[in-house]
Amino acid sequence: MSKKSKIDYDVPVAKGGSVYLPQKPHNDDYEDFIAAYLVSAGYHIERKLIKNVEKVEALEIDIVTTDYRNGNKNVFEVKSGGWGITDIHKLVGWKTFCPFHSSIVYLDSKDSNIDGMMAIANMQGIELIDDTDLSNPLFFLKRAYPPLISAHDMRNMAFFRYAFLIDRALEKEINDHKKQDKAHEGYAALRSYWMQVRNYSFFEPTPAKRSMALVDAFHKYRNMTARLANIGADGRLPDFDADMAIPDSVFKRLNYSPVNPDVLYGAMMVEWSHRLAILKSVVDHIVERANVADPVREFIDKLEEIIVDSHLHGAIFTLSKHVCLTQYPHFWQVFIYQFGGFIIEPYREEEFNLLSSLTGLPVSEIENALGVMDILFPLAAGGSWCYENSMSHIRMLHHFPVPMRGTGVHVRYALLCNKDMSVFNSKYGTSATWAIGKDMRCWASLSYKYIESLNP
């Protein structure tokens, strides 16, 4: 990310400066670029997947996609700089742990004999995708993995690239706190929680076993944000207490006119990542069982399902009746990373139409999709995970990290206000909508601070 790069998309809504996304990204930015294409094109993605064997890191996969039209999974190794024959052999070896179709997407090669490497890759079942033509980026990737969403374009990719930057900044903040205060139990636990949910659980052999691993993590790290918020000066992480809540002063600092980064936002993000991972494993389990004719296999699956959690068993039965179930994992990735996890209720029809165009989910099914977390994770006090703010009438997710809402602000600015600040102000800054504008500017500003923390 550089302000001297050619501008792909800028974000003047964020006070304090604008963010410029380079048209020629490298390293982590290039991984974000490819991931942004795949998710904005309609594929569910999982990123930075690490497999450990006896404390040895066996592999780290850049991206895995799921195409819910056919259940196909694809592994992507993303290379912005030099790569060669060893990378092809590496992907072949990884099939021991991740036996899916594998591709290398590359901008450059340290080996000039591309034809020879292509022949070797074909012999080993590895797909090479050339992305070196900057005048027509992603041409070959689009041909191999065409967009499933009609609204897909480079601009929609930019929103995900922005969100992925915030996501990286949240992880960096957790890592920095852990390194700077090694005696603090909470930061070490939060880092372990992030890795378990975001990385390790992917490699469980079946959706039911992944659900079990994720439920185990739920019990081990339950209520992590509140426990961190109540940690004492000694750095000892409090034991789980069902009645423990975020102190009012901390809650207000995080949610009412927040101005500074806070590691608790990272805790909120990993908790929402946890819910997304369980949602995907449940959907995968339902799809897998629907395709199993063997009654013995079905009995085993049923047994595993009951072992996981009695409530989850009921949720699986309920969700299996939803007609758009297989679209939910991608829908929720879009809702969280692109739409900011909120709906502006005074513009509900406009909001739903836009969300439908970005996800491919029919408008008539959006409420069912938004209610899935209430089915999987019913709140002890009742109510819904989506609550409406009485001042702004924005419906938003409980305990959702404010900086991630910033992406949703930029989506509205670009797609509903045509990147015109006067339109943004007249739409969200009138006497009737002043609270909407106030909240949205606050969220955008904080998201900018997180991105700035990666590259001042």
C-alpha cells in the first residue's frame, strides 16, 4: 500500500487522509488482491491456513475456496515475486494434508522456462495461472474461476482488500501485545484462540470433527472479550463466568465515539470468526449428509453430530430446511467483511437490494440469512445478534469490531452515493439522519487508523 502508487480506489470518508490501493500489489497485498477477487466473485474463502504436526509447522496455505454450486474446494498458492519448480513440488506434498485441486497464481517467475514448468505442473496435477499482464489483470484467473456474482467488478474487490488490511492490522495488534507483555495470560490466550479458529481447525478430516474442534475451542475460550476486559493488573485471565460482561466504561469506550485502536477489537473479531467457522462446518456437514446414501455412514455422521453439542444438533435440523443454506457462508463473509455487519434501517429496501447484488442471495431470503446466528448461537437473554441502535436506527451485530464497520461505510459511499461527499452528507447527515452520519464517520475514521498502523 502506497500513496505514490496508481490509485485503484481512494477513501476520503475516512478523516485524516485517504487510503490508496496499488494496482500492482506485492507480497501480502497481492494475496489480499487474489483473495478479494475470489470472494467478491462469489466463492467462500479461507486464508492463511496452518497445519502443525507435533509442534512442527507442516504447511501454510494462502487461500482455499469452496464453490457451493458443486462442493469443489481449491487450494491457491499466491506468488507476487520469484517462484520456481520447488513450489510445484511443495503443493504436491501438501495434498497429503489438503487433497484438493491446487493452483499457483503468479506475477513473476525466477525460472524463465515457463513451458517446461507448465509441463511438470500438468504431470503433477498442479494448475499454473499467469497474472503477469497488468493491462488485463486476473484474465486467466477469471477464465478458470469465473465470477458467480453479476455485480462483481474491480471496485467491489477494493472493499475486500480494504477489509483484509484491517483484519491484518487486528492480528498484528494481538501479536504485538503478546510480544510486548509476555507475562499477560490474556494476550497469549487470545493469540492461541485466533490461531485455533482461523488456522488450525480447517484441517480436521470431516465437517463434524471440525465442528467438534470448534465447540471445544468455544468452551476453552468462551466469552474471551469480556474476560479480557475484566483482566486484573497481574495479567491473569479470569475463569469463564456466564454472567461476566464488558464493564460499562470499557463498552462505551469501544462503541460510543471510539477514537483509538484497542486489542479488544481483535478479540471481537476472532469471536465472530469462530461463529463463521462453525456456520461453515454445519453447512458442510448438512451438504455432506445429503450426498451420503450409505446408512452406516449416515449413522456415524448422526452420532458425531450428537456428540458435538445437543443444541447444535437441533440447529442443524432447523437449518437443513433453509432453501438457500449453501449460500450462507459466502453471504456472511460479504456481510462482515464488505458490508460492515450493519443494515441502515431507514434505507432498508435500498440496503437489501445492494446486499443481494453483492451476494447473489434473493432479497426475500436475506432475513433468513441474517437470523442464522440466532439459530446456531441463541443469546441467553433472548433477542437477536442483530440489534437496532435507538438513535441512528442502524441494525448492527452485537460485539462486532468497530473498525470492520468502516468498510461498510465505504461501500455505501461508493455504491450508494457515487463517491460524492455532498450526496453522502445529504443522505446521512440531515436533521433526521445526523446520528447515522456521525456513527459512520466515526467507524470509517477508526478503520483508517488501523490501516495506517500497518503502513504509517
